[in-house]
Amino acid sequence: MTLTSTTSLGRATHLSCRECGATVELGPYYACLECFGPLEVAYDFGTITRERVESGPRSIWRYRDLLPVPENVTEIPNTDPGFTPLVRADNLARELGLKALWIKNDAANPTHSFKDRVVAVALAAARELGFKVLACPSTGNLANAVAAAAARAGITSYVFIPSNLEQPKIVTSAVYGTTLVAVEGNYDDVNRLASELAGEHDDWAFVNVNVRPYYAEGSKTLGYETTEQLGWRLPRQVVIPVASGSQLTKVDKAFRELVQLGLAEGDAPAIFGAQATGCSPVAAAFKAGHDVVRPVRPDTIAKSLAIGNPADGPYVLDVARRTRGAVEDVSDEEVVDGIRLLARTEGIFAETAGGVTVAVLAKLLREGKLDPDAETVIFNTGDGLKTLDAVSSVVGPAGTIAPTTEAFHSLVNGG
């Protein structure tokens, strides 16, 4: 795949190595030829105003000037995700002892997770780069998003998942007509297979492999939207779930870009990462003071976060330390408690990743690592209907009764 004279990716100018700073032209590249470090998109933004952003569509494309997508991206079939609710969570805040808490609820996206954002950007860039097929290795939510986006765009897709994935995520990928392939092993095994296949099929865009630099930029829109929805004010602290770590690092990048462009008010927030104890290599490295993240074999109900060798793990450590944040982990039992707490207090049913985030928020407060008086935002990245098994054994009817008022009163009055 090579760029042509008619290819346009907006204000993106080149790719830059995050390790050595070497640059390469825009194209289907993801590893530096000098040091094999990861590449990311660089831009010449010029002048961007709040008024221009606010005049855009109520989707991530209102930020198209800040993304590696063509100027006419709104005219090309895509799922058009974004501008999801920022919910004032007063009930949960009171329960935890927080002064001001917001939940960025990305379960409201087209396939009910934040992955619609990254896939939409990857699809727009991939088509501009000449790819013909959309593909991915996935822990579930990405599979849903790729299958739906490809269907909407009218192109072929291949989706690779661990064979033990939650059944709802399998169904909500297969229904879009994708070629869904279940692979024996965990996500890291699936990812290795996808990387090999990417080398064999030069017209396949594996969104989180060979077009990863463009895909990852989609996560920035979470930071853009949160800031705009707060009245162009940066929050003081945020809690973000960590799988590969890309979401956290790109939200940090979004906050920094908004400050540099004069679009946001306030100082950059403290950024906290959230992992499940059964797959917490980044949290372990943070607590040990290490710069290297040692891979682990995942064993947690939070399958959407079960990446044992997170590509952006070291960069998550950098962000957490630079912003005076932290990376924390919680047990599976705490994850379930977090899901139930959020549902009970705010009427939001989160998947297991959301349970991780809420439980880590509570743990950070208990341990004095979060400021209870500072405005806080947490990210719910997916819908609880995708991970019903996590809570199905601990919630249910209060009882089964005969259809009489006497039976009802007996039940509610304890006999």
C-alpha cells in the first residue's frame, strides 16, 4: 500500500517514532525502521477554534481537524460514533465521598463500546490508504465494532477472537455477517496470529496492527468530548481502564493538544489507570517502580481488559507518573461490586471493564490517592449486556410468589 497524489488524511503530516523520534511518510506503517519503536501520527494543526468544532456534527467527526481522516469523512459510510453522554453522577459521588463526579458513558455508541471510535478512524484512514478488507484480533468489543463498521461501509471483514469469549460478544459480532474466527488461546495468541496474517495479506487493514497509528488516534476523541462537554474545562482527575493502554495514553494526548491549541482551560489532569488483578501487568510495574511491564497470562472475568502483554504499557507508566496519577488493580469480586454499585446508584449497567473502573475509583479514594474535592471523570467503555455472566449469579428476583397480594406482602415483609 502506498499513498497517491490524491490521498488526503486531513492535517496529518507524517508518522513519528515514539522512541527515537524518527519520521516516516504517511502510509500503512506501524513500526519504526530505525529502532522498531511504535509510530504515531503527527500533525500541522494550524488554527482551530471552538466555534469550528462546535459547528460540526454531533459525532467524532466534529474533531476531524484533529484526526488522520480525509476532510470529506462525513460523506463516506461509517458508523459515525461519538458525542456520548457525560453523566453527572451525584448519587455515586455521595456514596463514595466525592464532591463532583462525571461518567463518560461510551456504552451509547453504535455497538455499545468506545471501540466504535477507534474503528471509525481506522476505517476512514484505511480506505484512503487503499485497503480493501477490514480485520482485527479482539477481546470482544473491537470485534463488534469492526464487523459493524465493515457492514456499514460495504466491505469484507475478518474478526479473530479467543474461543472462550463471552457468548453475547460472539453473537454481536457474527450477526453483522463478518467472517468470525475463534482461536484456541488468549488474546495474545490471537494477536500473534493476526500479525502473521497481516504480513501475508497486503490489502487487509488489521485495525490494531498494521494501521494502528491511525486507529489509536480515535481514542483522543474521548478526551476532546469530555473537555467540550465540561464547557471546554479540563477535569482535575480521570480514571481510565487499561487493556493495551492505548486509550489512556491517547486521552492524555488529547488533553495536551487542547491546551497547546488554546481550546481548553485549566491544567492537565492527573490520570489513573484501572486493571483487574487477574491481568494487571501495568499496575504491578507501577507499584514496583519498574519501567518495563512483564507479560502475564490473563485470568479475570474482565475479558475486555485481558491483554497480558499490553503494547502501550510502558507509556501508561510514563503518563501516570508525569501527571501524578497511578495505576491500580482490583479483584474479580470487587469488579462485580463495582458493576452493581454503578447500576444501583446511577442506572448505568456497565460491562466488566466499567466495573473495574468504578472499583478502582473506590479503592483509590479509600487509600487517599484521589482528591475527593477535585472534579473527577471516569470512563465507562462498554455495555453490561455484553457481560451478563459476570453478575447473573448474584442478582435476580427477590422471590417467586403466587399471584396474590397476600403473597406479595409476605415476601416484602419477610414472612
